[in-house]
Amino acid sequence: MSDVVGASCLCGNAPRIHTSWTKENPERRFLTCAKIAGGCHFFEWEDGPMCARSGAIIPGLLLQLNKLDEEKARLERRNKIYVVLISVLLFVILFMWIQ
């Protein structure tokens, strides 16, 4: 989020710019009132609507990205388990070797 220079919302403040990540408006930028609570409810799209091709492709790409993030988290959890298991195994081998 950042302030927009030169623009003003209905209450005279510089509006904030945000990015939408909804399925209907992926990656569209919009302006809102900078006041978080009790603002003037100003809303305006910063950019024009996307072309039909972008609107069809981007949701699928976002879905793929989310799936890859989930897979990455799953693999990181599995790697932590492997590190613990290998550490325990090495400790047991070392303990048996000392005996």
C-alpha cells in the first residue's frame, strides 16, 4: 500500500493504493480512503479492466502458485522430519560405538 500523489479522496486525504487478488479482479490496482476507520468510503480503480485473455490466465496461474506453495511447505516439513531422524540415528550409532 502506498499513498497516491496528486489524487485526493472525498475527505481530502491522499488515497491509498492497493492490489486486488480476487478471482474476479486479480492484480488490479485500486484506490481507497487513507483513513482505516471512519473514512469517506472512497473507492476507485487505478487501472482499466484486464483483457479477456489475462482474466482467463491469471486465476489459473494463481491457483498453480498456491499449489506450489503448499507443496513447498509439505516438503519443508518432510525435510525437518528427515533431519531429526538422521540426527537420532547418528546419536544411536555414536552411543553404540562408544559402548
